[in-house]
Amino acid sequence: MENFRKVRTSEQESPLPFPDLPPGVVEMKVKEGSKIRNLMSFAMAQMELKGCRQIVFSGCGRAVTKTITCVEIMKRKLGGLHQVTKVRYKTLLEVWENQDPPPGSAAQNLTVHKNVPSICILLSRDPLDPNQTGYQPPEPGEVGEDPLSSSAKGLKRPLPPSHEELLPRKLQAAGASSSGTRDSPTDGHH
């Protein structure tokens, strides 16, 4: 393969795995090189300014993580969104061109079919069927929450004590350990 160079990659188109989508639903196709800021500004405009009730994020291969990140940002910013996640495999077609063909012959192309993981996530302002596989209800307390206060919600444990709170404990512990060993014999042999 050292003489081959990838010239083209294409996805085989497949229908979205959500049967009851309204016509014209926005699908955000997340690619490996997509910028999250650009995806989110467009998606937020669709949901807030244009009044879309549902949006689908989809990505495959190395874009799966970025797809999930976009969904989590959207859920945090808007709140109250129902979610259905579908995981499947997609076929990518990669075309490789021979850079060093044998003398007197045309360049040869090689087509590779790759099965890569793919994710499709439907977010909806309207309730979805809670019995379908991959359903997640909105987080409690999300509806109508102030978006500025939602950043504190991500904290799962209390903050560590401040430097001032730790300082007296350290000094106290150092004083106790040094005075305790200096005044008393430890092994009885003096």
C-alpha cells in the first residue's frame, strides 16, 4: 500500500433510523473535520430562531465523538430535550490510486469497502416514545432552567478545600508528628 494514495472517500447513503420523522427535519451531518462552533451555531439557530421541534445529529467513524459532544452541548443549552440514540454500521468507500504504476500501464485504482461505527441521535422538544430502544428522557430540572446556572449542574462532587483551609491542617499534622517522635522513645533501646 506504500505506492497508493487515498484520493476519495464517500459514504453509502442510508435512510435515517427514525421512522416517524416529519418531512424536512434538519440533519446535522458531523464530519471528522467539522468545527463544533459552526455546527452548534447553525443547529441552535434552527431550534431557537426557526422554531424546529426536532433535529438529528449523525456521524460515523472518527466523527462519532464529535457528534455526541454536539448533542450534549445542545441538551445543556436548550434543556428539556427528549433523545433517541441509534448506533449502527455504515459502509465507507475509499478509492486509492497507484502512484507508481508498472511502466506502460495506466494508473490503477483500488476501492476499499470499510464498515465503520455510526451514530444517529434525534433530539426533540416534543415527547418521544419512551419504550423505543435508545430513548433518554430530559434531565430533571432542565425545563425552563436559566442557561447560566446550568454550568454548575455538571459538578458531581464538591470542590476541593482551598489553600487556606489546607494550610492549618498541614502545619498541625507536621507539628504533631515531629513532637510525638522526638519526646518518646520508639524502640526502648537508648
